Amino acid sequence: MAAIYDKVAFLGLGLIASSMARAMREAGLAGWMGGHARTEKTRKTALELGLVDAVFSTAAEAVKDADLVVFCVPVGAMEQLAREVAPHLKAGATISDVGSVKGAVIRAIGPHLPKDVHFVPAHPLAGTEHSGPEAGFASLFQNRWCLMTPLPDTDEAAIRRLGMLWEKMGAKVDRMEAGHHDLVLAVTSHAPHLIAYTMVGVADDLKRVTESEVINYSAAGFRDFTRIAASDPTMWRDVFLNNREATLEILGRFTEELFDLQRAIRRGDGQQLFDYFTRTRAIRRGIIEAGQDTGAPDFGRVDID
Amino acid sequence: MAAIYDKVAFLGLGLIASSMARAMREAGLAGWMGGHARTEKTRKTALELGLVDAVFSTAAEAVKDADLVVFCVPVGAMEQLAREVAPHLKAGATISDVGSVKGAVIRAIGPHLPKDVHFVPAHPLAGTEHSGPEAGFASLFQNRWCLMTPLPDTDEAAIRRLGMLWEKMGAKVDRMEAGHHDLVLAVTSHAPHLIAYTMVGVADDLKRVTESEVINYSAAGFRDFTRIAASDPTMWRDVFLNNREATLEILGRFTEELFDLQRAIRRGDGQQLFDYFTRTRAIRRGIIEAGQDTGAPDFGRVDID
């Protein structure tokens, strides 16, 4: 396959950059790949794993001559990095990112970029609860969505080229407005994560229920929450700080609804509970039909061997 | 292997009874198995699948001469069934159940039983989001816990015999007091389920975020909630109605904690969020070390093929 970009620079070399580098290497999508990471340890690991052809201790060096620059750092680190690299970007280059919020990323990176580059924010809906360069794998994006949120005046060819890169890495590509993206993700990801973190924190607090019991008997539902709540703390801190309004709005609605169900439990209103639980089952069916999960029974059981 | 019980009767022929019957058949743990289900359709399916040797349209017939009777119906249906079968139980028989709450089960079944049977409530922490006799499989209990909550004056030999049955089906067995069980399960299962149901309900309500977007982009965390929220509505209605106090207490603590984190987001207190998310990661490690899940990255990705 012909390379889609001649030179690609990753800013940040964690789970997502590592997976992109592997996928792009496997499919021959880049002529050359370079990367910058803040710590020497990560740079060394990335080189040892053969993720990129070269690593750089400064972001400015990494982006030199790059046709595609991808910000793969937590959202809170993007603005400073954008300031640093802006003077060194190649004219005509495409600048993208993989951040989980898009409005804040556009505000953080956009204003610093020179006029002669193409800024195409993107968000691959893929990840695991692990982090770091070792955690990446080439098939991470297979059958997953990558949402692009370009601004209205962005060069259409640059958007299509980036979309093709994601498709060649196995992703399905969609476009939407950044604010809409942030609301959708508040529902499908940000609020669920905060809720999972909270429930796990509550269990940790309960001294009456000893830690080993909560852990031993976790298979009954709690276990899935702990997997979600094991995700990278820095990344998630930045998600909540940067998608504040939408997340708080969804959490507000969640709390209202939770109170209503708690009241049903207190009053012993079995019909309300039954109707609610029946309705939520239908959404599950929709997800399986949309190919976003399998119908294979999974909850409550796992092959430990 | 020698049968542990000569004649076994299942009251209810859904996911759990079906899995028990398959596991017991595979390992030769019962000489004969019979079952009762409320609907003719379920009885017919159970026979066609070869789950049991005979089905009965009344529970009274099913328990005749049985050495082990297992209540495998939603908790709310147990009391009426206990009344029905009590006069027909064999002297010296063991009576057990698989309900997710134990205090309420003991109150529902206990008072109706004759003095000459052994009542050993039990709860296998195993299940899937599917229900019905077709959903069962023999390995469901492998490496899962079965918690027994016998009353203090119960015959020790009867408790051990039932424990051995569960061990031969692959489960690990533990004993605890019924009230303690209900609190532990409120943390590890009941509160997480209500929370998952609520979050899925909120997503369903949001007309601004169209259904197809929530479904398409569910892989980002929400998907795991929908699996939990696809569990059997009748069973879960009964769980909440019958473990009311413990569930409401845990939900109360959850809400307090959630409000605290919401405030941190509103104030932009990144340190509080980071510290909280770091703490919850440690619990995940404990669960993997306890063999209740694998460390394999799973979240956010699934093989659809």
C-alpha cells in the first residue's frame, strides 16, 4: 500500500500513539514516523519497541518536516505543546489529535496554529484500561469509530486524507460538530466513567465490607465498573475539566433519574422498576445490532485460564 | 462420580437452574432431576433440551421424594411457592435457593418449611445478561463463588453436602451471615446494577442525542453499562424490593460521593479528581490478583467477528 503521509510525528507516545504507529507500520501508511514524549523512559521504550523511527526530546524537533502531526497527549497538555510546535510546523501539514473532548481541544490548539496548516481534530473511540507505549496494539481501531470534528473552513482534501488514514487503520469514520461530539461523548463515555469511578471509590471507603470481600465477590457487576475505573487518571482528569458543562448536565439528569428509582425502591413500586428495566433492555439489543458488541453472554463470567 | 443427591427438583427452569442441571448432568451429580416451571413453554423447552428427566406443571408434584429442592425463581415468587410445596417435602430433604438476596429469602421460605428438612440458602455469584432455559451452560459456575447463608442451627452435614455439590459444579464456596451477604452484594452487585440501569435510561431519554449516535458510539464506556442493564427485569425488580435498606444505604453514599466529584469538576479541582482516579486503579489490581478477572485489556474493544 502507498503511504498516505510521507512523514508523521506523534506528540505523546502512550496507548493511542503506540497503537496508531503499529497499525500504520503494518499497513505501510507512513513513509517515516517520529515521536516526542516528555520522559526519557517513554522515548526509550518507544524506540526499543520499534514503534517509531526516531524519538525527540523536544516537540519542536519532532514536528520538523512532518506532513501529519498528531497530538496524543492528555487534553490539558495540548495548549502548551501547540505553542511550542507552532513555529516549526511545515506549510501544508495536517495537524490532528486524539483527544476525548473536542471543543476544548479546538480552543487549546487552534489559536496557536499558523494559517498555512490544516487542523482536523479527531477522536478514535478506542482504548483499553491500560496506558503507556507497551499497551498499544495494531488492531485497537478495528471496527471502532473515529469521529472527526473539522471546523467549517477546513480544506476538504486534508479532511478526506486523514479520514482515509483512519479507515486504513480499520476504523469507521464519521464527522460532527465539536459541541455535538462533546455532548454525545458525555452520555456514552464521560458520565459513565465518572459514575464507575465513584462506585469503585464508595466500595473502597466502606470499612464494614472488607476489601477482600468486595474484591472476591466483584464478579456480580462491580467488576465491570472497576475495569472502567482503572483507566488513566491524568487523561480522565483532563476529560472532566475540559468537558465540564456537558458532563455536569448529563450527571444532573442521571441523579434526577436515580433519585426517582430510589424512591420507587423505598415505596416498593415494583411496576415502575420493572418497566424501567424492560426499557433499558431494548437499548442493549440496538448496540448488538449496530455491531458494537456481541450478543455472547459475557457479564458475570470470564475465562481466568 | 457418585451422585451427591439421588433426586433433585428445580423450582423454576431459567438461566441458573438450566446451568445447574447441565453441570450436574455432566458431572453425574444427581441420580434423577425434575423441574417445575410456571409456563408450559418453559417446561417444554427444558424437556426438549434434555435439562431434566421430567417436568411438572405444579411445584408440589416436582418436589415429591426429592432429596434436594432448589428454588430458582425470582425472590418475589418464593413465598407462594414455599407454601405450596411445604406439605409435600420429603423428611430429611435439603431445601436451597439461588436468590441474589438472602435475608428476604429466609423470611419468605423459612417459616413455611416443616421441621424435618434442612434449609440452606445459597447464592451463586454467576449469571449472564441472558435469561431462560436456553441461556444456561454447564461451565457457568466455574471459578465463581457460591455464598451459603445457613442459619445457626442448621445440620452441618446438610450444609457440607450442598457445598460439595457446588464445588463439583466448579464453584468456590464460602459461608456468611445473611445480613452481611446482603450488604456485600449491595456494594458489589445491587447498587452497580441500579446505576447501570439508570445511566442507560438517561441515554434513552435524551432526545437531543439521537438513539443511533448513543448506540453507535457506545464502545466508549456506555456499552458495558448496557450489558449490565440488559439483565432480567423481574429478577432485578425483586432484588431491589427485597434488599431495600442495604441498596438504599449504598446508593446514598454513592450520591454523596458523586456530588463531591461533580463539585470538583465544577470548581476545576484537577488534583482531587486525579487522586480519586488513582485510588480506584488499585482496586482493579486487587481484583485481577484475586483471580476474579484477567488483566487482558478488554474495555472499549471487542471482536465482533
